[in-house]
Amino acid sequence: MIDPYELILDECISALQAGVPLEEILAEVPEFAHELRPMLYAATVLSNPNPVLLPTAQKTALRNKYMQQVAILPPLPMPTWSDKLHAAYHIMRRRLTRQAIFSDLATISMTAILTLLMSLAMLNYAANGALPGDLLYNFKRVSEQIQLSLTLTESQAVALQTQFNVRRLAELEQLIQLNRLAVVEFTGVLESQVDNVWIVEGYTLILPADIHIEGQPQEGSRIHVVAFLRVNKTLVADMIQVVQ
Amino acid sequence: MDELQASLLERIQQHDQVALAEVYDRYFDQIYRYVYYRLNNEPDVAADIACEVFLALVSSLKNGKPPRTSLTGWLYTVARNLAADHIKKKGKTVPLLDELVSDDPPLSEQAHWVQLLPSLKVALRHLTDEQQHVIALRFGEGMSLAETATLMDKTVGAVKALQHRALASLARLMPTEGEHD
């Protein structure tokens, strides 16, 4: 706690040093005047308005004595490799305390974790618009798998899978618009089956002779399709699986 | 620490003789005034002690232990220690306050205090070394609270408290007019 006298006393001393007469200062703080008066008198008397200077001859003699010592001061030797290694060893020894090591490890770990999280967040943001065949598309799929594995209930997982399938269909649509070739994957309703030409979710799917089909798909079934998108907007199926 | 002081410090650490001469020319008067104030009217001793402060600086360079952070802080600390040692040695010869009180008829209050200057300076020696240091820097050297705090490596609040305690002790130690009527 600040003593009020210390504040007032200091203000009074500042005023005294600025040349304000003592009585004028004390008149400003009549309630403290009795206590402050002797202290301010002491401060006034102790102040040294005309500092004493040493006679020049004596000062010169003392300076010469000092400069004689300065003159015999040996030049600073250049540090050798051994000195440098010794200094480095001392610095390391001072740094290598258990506390310093823990502190450094904590700082490094925190920095690494934060950098990793920041990088993942930025990568995730950048991968959001990736299409099949793009560099970041696999990252987008891995990120979706991680999200799926973090769901706590079955209904949450189903909702998320539905959301991701909507994305797959939107990607397919974008690829068709861009007239790009790519391997695509989606889930949809099998709308019709005529020989080796099927319609799934409105898209024409051609089934080659060596197609691998899991289950017994029928019109109205939900099937998972892995197919190759060709430039004529047709899909050549690679794998078909009935979704339960 | 200002740039000039920092540059001087760096140069003297390299044993630069021109910088060492500059340090002497720049700070000798200040250190002399400080020691003179602490010793109270012993100009020759004060001059020798002030010179010893600078010789100690040269010795510190020889021993590879030069000032590292503040040049003036280092100079004032050495001056303070040397002055305190001298005062300690002379301790037995410090007159008692009562011996210095004049038997003259009472004067006006201010004249009374001015007349008591010699005994006031003796009363200073009854303060702690730290309090004497603050008084010498604040009133002898005319330093501001902030400058004093930087030199003493203390906060401004701590210097204010020391100053208050020192002046209050002086006011108590000094005989009042009534005591020598």
C-alpha cells in the first residue's frame, strides 16, 4: 500500500526542486504541514545547488594516474577455439537443467502440435473443393473417414454417410460438366436393368463382362458403385455392391 | 541505459583505451560529487576515492569481470561501497549530534536548519547505507526518482519509501530549536 505521505512528500520535493518557496508549498497541504516541514527543510538544506568541483590540477593528476593504468591494460586476447568450446560448454551446461529441458520440450511439443493442427485445418479447407483425380482428393476422403470414425451413434454415422454421398453425386455432376475422366464412387437407387446397361440415380451405367457384383441387385435396390467416367458422360462399372 | 552508455560499455569490454578515457572524462565529476557528498567535506579523500572507482574499473577489465549491464550503475555501486568503507573506518571519529548543536540564541526556523547543516550531514551517517545512497543521489546529484530507481535497480515506489524514511529519520534525529535554547 502506498503511504500518502510518500506521494505528498515527493510532490513537495519536486516543487522545491522547481524553485517554489517552502511556505507556499506547505500552504497547499495545511493538514500535513506540521509533519512535512522538518523533512522539507532537511531536503532544502541537503540539496546541493552549487556542486563542488575538484581543482583542475588535482583532477589532471588523478586522470594521469588512471590513464597510466589504462595504458598497461593488456589487449583483449582473441578467443581461441578452445575458449569458444569452453564458453559453449558452459552455456549448454547452464541450459541443460531438468527444468530447462522440460520447458524446451513443452515448447517444442506445443509448437509442433499447433503447427500440425493449423496445417491440417488449412489442408482441409483447401481440399473441400477437390474432385476425383485432384491432388488433394485423397486427403478429402481420409478426412471424411476420420469424421465417420469419430461419430458416437449409428444414426450420426448414417446421416454423415448420406451427406458424403450427396457430395459424391455433386462431384460426379461437376466432372460431367467439366468433361473430365475420373474414377468415381457413389451410392444410388438402381432404377432400371436392361442387359448390361443400368440406370442408377439417373446416370447410365455400362456393365462390362468381367464386372464384380456383390449381392443380387434388383430394380429399386440401393447399390454402391465404383465406376470409370468416360467423356461421353457414361459410366463403365468396375464394382457394384448392394447396400443393406 | 542510453545508447552512448551502451556503446561505451561495449567498447570498454574490448579494452578500448579511448573509450576508457571517455568514461573517465564523462563520469568523474559525477562520481566525485557523489563521494564528496557522502563523506561530507573531505575533498581530497573524495577525489582519491573517486579515482579508485575508475581504477577499480580497469582492474575489473584485467580480471575479466567488467560491468555487464549498466556502466553508471556499476560506478555508483563501487563508489557507494568505497565511501561506506571509508565512513566505517572513520566511524569512531564521527561527532555526536549533540556536540554539533550551537549554543547561539534561536534563529528563524529556516536559518536554524541552515545553521544545523553540519549536524544534519552528521545525522545522515546515522541513516542506513541505502538511505544515505538515496539522499546522495536525489539531493546531492539532483537525480530524479526514476533515475535513482534505475541506478539502484529498484522500483520508483521503493525509492519513494526509502526517501520518506530517510527524511523522516533526519527530521527526528535533528535537535529541535527548543533543545538548544
